[in-house]
Amino acid sequence: MSIFSTEVETKEIHKKEQLRTHYYRNNFNDVLNALNKIAEEDNMEVQHVDKKWGEIYIIANGYEVIAIVNQITPIETAVDFKVNYFVTFGFNRPSKRAIHLYERLDSMLNFKGTMLHVN
């Protein structure tokens, strides 16, 4: 991952600890409501919600976010992000945006941990 990269994707096992999958003691709807609130406060727009596949598409001025919300149990939900900036050079902005989103979710939901279901 280069500082010039225009996109970042969080995942279960990531070199950067802050970009690992986050788990919450909340259901899908709680996470969706939190993401809607974050989008509203940060001048982003939720364009599409696919509850069947757990994908939430958010767009803002100059970048897009796809939140992948996977409900593990009725009270445990995993969240990953794919952040893509519409620029030539990213200068770590995608990583910073994903970390910012996780920090906001951590403060709004019941954060459980990271990397909880490594095979």
C-alpha cells in the first residue's frame, strides 16, 4: 500500500492494525443507522443499501465508500470498508478516511474488537 494509492480496503488480516475488520455487539440495522448518521454529519450521501448482501454505498465530494456489513450472529456484526478517492494521487487519504469511519463507529456502537474470526 503506497501513499499514492487512491483506494484502500479493510480486511480481517491487514498489515495496518487500524485497517482490520471491526466487530460490534450490534445488529445490521444499528450499524446502518450509525452509518446514516455519520454520512449526514460528514456531508456524505447514502446512495444505496443492499440488505441482502450487506453493502452500503456512500458517496461524497471526491470519494466513495462501500461499507460491507456482515451480521455474524443476531448481536455481532463485522464491518469492512472500501474507500476510493477520485484523484490521481491518494496521499494516504483513503486510509485516513477508513480509520476515521471506524473511530466514529467505535464511539457510536458497542465495539467488540478486531480480527475475532481468523481461520
